[in-house]
Amino acid sequence: MPTQAAPAQPPPQPSPAQAAAMAAASRSTRLTGRAALLAVVICAIALSLAYPVREYIAQRQQIDQLLAEQQTVAAQVQALREENVKLSQSWYIEQQAEDQLHMCFPQQQCYEVISGQPAKPGAAKPQTMADPWYDKLWQSVQKADAPSAR
């Protein structure tokens, strides 16, 4: 006996709330794809701009550093120009010769106080001359040649 198939039932009709939820889900999937594409494009733009922006900031810092260095060098040049003007005047050279080299003119009678307070508080102290190298060498040879006292 042939078996009879049950008559096919039509699929159940969704309620209006379920239909609205399904429509919203289908719309959100379309927007998700577009949103993902938009996010990828924004990330690509951000990554492509990151290196140039970093280089721009580094170059601005270098420019600021060079400007500060230029101002320092300009101040040094100005100081050297002022010193050059002073050195072209004979009174300044005479003053420096008296102060630093302890020189005096033939008509003058100069004194140098060894102990005591310096005449000028800003005057440079004369440096003591060290023994020349050959004196040190000769002294070391004499010490080596002397009999040791043990």
C-alpha cells in the first residue's frame, strides 16, 4: 500500500513584531558592512598620515633648536665684535698688559705685592711656572742614580 504524504503546511506567518525585528536585523547587517569599510578607510588614512605628521613635528623641533643655536652664535659674534673694537684701541691694550702681564711703562715705577689682598678683586692670579720637562727628567735620573738608603 502506498503511503500518502501529509499535505504540506504553509510556513507560519511571523507576527508583525517579529517581522520588524527581522527587517531591522537585515538593515543592521548592511550597515555593518558599510561601517566596516568606512573603518578600514579611516584607518588607512590615519596610517598614511602618521609618518608625515611625525616627520613634520621632528622638523619643527629641529628648526626650533637651530633657531636657538643661531641666536647663541649671534650673541657670541656680537661679543667678539665688541672685543675686537676694544682691542683696536691702545688704552685697552695697555690696561690688559698691566693687569694680565704685569708690565709697566719705563717712566712708571711699578710694585707688585706678593702677600696681601689683590689690588683688584677681578684680577687674574698669575700662574706659577712648572718645571720644564727636562728638569724633571734630570731629577729622576739623579734619584735613580743615588744609592738607596735601606
